[in-house]
Amino acid sequence: MAPSRTWRTCYPPTVDAAAGMGLDVVEATEYYKTSRGEKPNGATRSLVSRRAAGYGCDAFTHAEVLLTQPLCVVVGDKPGAFGSYRDGLEIYRRARSETKQLVVAEGWSHYDLYDKPEPVGQALDALIPFYNKNL
């Protein structure tokens, strides 16, 4: 007998269903479950049995030692529950890089930085010169 597989959706099915679930859940649903970010065959659900590998990944492990290359971190200043804002500040602080830059897109969230022209423009205004100088 084949083992049963349990699929879990990563986001509520609609933006209305996400209402009241916090900024990150609402904005993630708005992005991934609408034409704004939804892609054919895009993964908005996953097998529970495959989540463990992701939980074991920690981008911060040994950042003080290993993260030595030039680093430009872009965050929106609207913090949500997923921690993107806090994580961006933390990795910037902990990175051993001698050349590093923190860009804070004021008034924008993590998901706004995916595709909204104004915050993406702010990010690119910092990233392009940074990359031109450091790559």
C-alpha cells in the first residue's frame, strides 16, 4: 500500500479568505493567488513530508564568518509577521562583509518589493551602482 500524501496549501485560496490573518499572509495571498504573481504550475501548496528540509536551512548560520563578499540588503520598512524586515536587518548586522549597504524602502512591504514599480525602482537605484562597483 502506498503511503498517503498530505498536501497543505501555503496560502488561503483568496484574498478575502486571508483577511485578518496579518499583513504577510494577506500580501502573499494577494501576490501568489492572483494574476499579479500567479504562474501556471506555480507551487502554492506543498507536501508536508518535504517541509523538513526547508526548516533545517538557516541563512544566518556562521554569517559572521562566511558572509564576507560585498552585500547589499534591501528591505521594506513595513514589518510583517514572517520576519523579512527583521531578518534583513539582522543579516546586515551580522555579515562580516567589509563592503555592505542597507537599503530601506520606506512605506513599502516585503511583497511590494517583488513587482511594484516605485519600491523596485528604489531598490534598483541602490543595487545597480552597488553591483557595478562590486561585481
